[in-house]
Amino acid sequence: MAFRSDIDLSKLHKNKLDQEMSYGLSWHYNRMLLSQQSSIDRNRNKNNDDNNNLYTKASELNDDLFNCLMPHRGKSGTWPRTRSLNAPSPVQQFGPCGRIMKNSAMVMQIQDPASQRLTWYKPPLAVLVIKKVRDSTVLSPFVQLVDWLIKEKHMVVWVESAVLDDPLLIQDKKFQNIKDKLVTFKDGRDDLTDRIDFIICLGGDGTLLYASLLFQQSVPPVMAFHLGSLGFLTPFQFQNFQDQVTNVLEGHAALTLRSRLRCIIVRKNYKDHKNESDRNDLAECDSSGVNSINNSNTLPSTNILVLNEVVIDRGPSPYLSNIDLFLDGRHITSVQGDGLIVSSPSGSTAYALAAGASMVHPSVPAIMITPICPHSLSFRPIVVPAGVELKISISPDSRNTSWVSFDGRNRQELLHGDSLRVTTSIYPVPSICSQDQISDWFDSLAECLHWNVRKRQKCLDELSDLTGSGSEDTLDELDSVNQI
């Protein structure tokens, strides 16, 4: 069974070309308008009457040219739009004189998320299978999948070494026949970078979070099967796994690029090991997780990528957290409450959702900032652009320290003078879609979170207490009926 996106790629490509041509023509139009306006300004002092006539003719010419080059509104009064998950490119000129100043730093290319399709430039050979731990219901699907990948697809299957120690798997005769063909690794000791082509998760959302933790730089495509409790991030059902995996291996799949957050803890006494410029640089580095400094006077620093969220809370202290929040070096606010959640769009439906944040589609480039039980009636969750740099530190007058956890792991204390830097990483998690980006997300909202589920309101004709009265009856007429 082939899974195809509802996007017509040929039409999408044609619309993209039309947009580029339209943008190029509008650029020439703007150049012509500015040139003619400059000519008018130079001659204005010579002859005002002639200049007025010239300006009128130039305006008429520009109006005709604009009507020919730019797209017209449809009959409904709206501008034509392509089927896209990106917002339309804004106009670069505002009124007759204002425009955006040209700057090389603003030049960027963003691929339309709706056109993101998986492709293999060489056949995938090594596959990592991650299964939910301590769950007997996953054992049978795990054995079926591994046996099929080895015998039918002739792939090299990687598993965590702790999986082989499961007593129930040891008793499985089918698994014993393929046990020696598996390649194992140990978490925290073996580096999987550039050794895995494809990842299959069996379980719940935690298996996808674990895959993100294992790969702290580029992540192979992830196919997640729903065999856990909630399964918001796991869109595939296991019943026909052979057809679904085959389609993915053949490149018939859409992708959702789930952005991750780069989190760096800078310790107070870290300056003996790195200079100030290195500490303030949040560019991607060669780190692969937690970096320890061998010095008894300094706590280990942390450089880690998270898929869902980083949480700063008050820990075991009975006092309020008092946290200073900075955005691009500017102090934004101080958080007084139980803590703060900084989440990615994927994490907006996790802990942040329980704390009152909005649900954000994973293709939206953004960072969510959500307070945990703030001691304020006006502190609402906010959404900031994905490219900003957040700095979180303990307020100097705070009565206690804070604790930080990354996707529920690596919990550690944040002391006075320490700071946490957070920004969007360039290494997303390529999550394979069962249908497409939009359908998968709304299906998860409906099935996992029962979003906007309630009984339908009855129409007036179905209400028993208004039997015999029409919808146009007034309250006075109903009162008179009741008195009779």
C-alpha cells in the first residue's frame, strides 16, 4: 500500500516558479518606479507644470505595468495562494518611499514544509531498532520486525545491548535464531554517528525522545510505531508493518522536521577552561552530549539537544523560583513561581500543554516559553522566533537554587552565577509521516488528546422543554403560556 501526499508536486513546482517570476518582475517594477521618481525630483525645480504632467504620465504607466505584471485578486476578493505551509513572502516596499534595506544577512532559503519528501541517495543498510523497555507487549512485534528485516530485507540490525538481557526474549526460540546476527551498542559509551541509516521505534513517545538523545548531531530518518500509552509522536500502526516499512525504504514518505533546542549550561567557574567568546557562542559544535571538565572546583558543563523541552524548576526547595529571563541579551522578565518550561513546537503538546501553553504545529519555527504556576495573574505563555537566544539564570536575590532537566533526563542543579543558554539547533529530527504533516498532527490531537470533543448542541426543535413553541416566540409569549 503506497502512501502518497495530497500535494501535487508538479503543480507546487509550477506555482513556485510563478512566484519567483512574479517576484522578479515586481523587483524590476520597483526599480523603474524609483528611477522615474528620481527623474521627477531632479526636474521639479525647473518647471513645476511640466513636472506635474510627467508625474501623471509616469503614474499612469506604472499603474498599467503593475496591473500587467502582478497577480489579480480572484472573484472572492482574495489573492491566489499556493498550497503551502509557509506564509507568503512579504512585499519589500511600503508606500511610494519606504522599503526594507537590503542586507546580506536577511538572504535565506526556506523549503516549503509541504514539499518535504524522504529520498535515499543510496540504499539504507543499517537500521537501529529501539523498543520500549519493561513492556512485554512489545516483545512479539520486536521479534517479528527484527526477523523480517534480517531475512527479507537483508539489513544490518542494531539494538541496545541491554535488550538482549531481557529474560522473556531469552526464552523466545525465534529470537535465539537471530540473536547472533544483531549488532549491539551501549548507551553513553558507543558513538552511533554516521553508522545508522534508518531508525525504527517500537513503543510510545519516549522511544522517539531516546532516539533524539542518542544522536546529538545529524539524526537518521525515524519511523515510529504506536505500541505505547499515548503515542502522539508515533503515527504508524504495526498491523501491516511490512508494507509500510517497504514504502519508506523505497522513498515513498513525507517528512516532518521536528526542530530541537540546543541547551548549554555555562558554569560560574568555567572561564578557566574556555574564553568568553566560546562561552557565548551557541553555534553547533562537535559535542555529542554532556561534556565533563576534570576539575574538582567546577561542576560539569552541559551541551545537549532536546526534542521536547528543557524545564527549570525549584526542585525540593519550599521557596518560589526566582529566575531571570533574557532574550538576545535583553532582560525580559523575572519568573517567580514553580519554574519555567522552554519547549520546541513538538514539545508544545507535552509538559507545556499541561501548563497552559498553546499547541503549535511542529513545522512552525518558534520557541515556546511557559511559566509553571507563576505567582502572577498576568503571566501568560509566549511564543518567540526560533532564531533568538535565550539566557536563563538565577536571580541574585533568589532564596534558593533551581534544577534543570532535559527531556526528563540529565537532571542537575543550576547554582547562583550559572546560566542556561537555549536556541534552536540546526539538527532536527526527521520524523516520517504516516499520511502527511497536517493529517498526522490533527489525527494525533483527536485520538490522543481528544481535542475539542463535546456533545453536539441540539437544535431548538429537539428541545423537549420548548415543545409547542416556535423559534420566533418571544419570552413574554412563553411566560403567558406558562401562566395559563
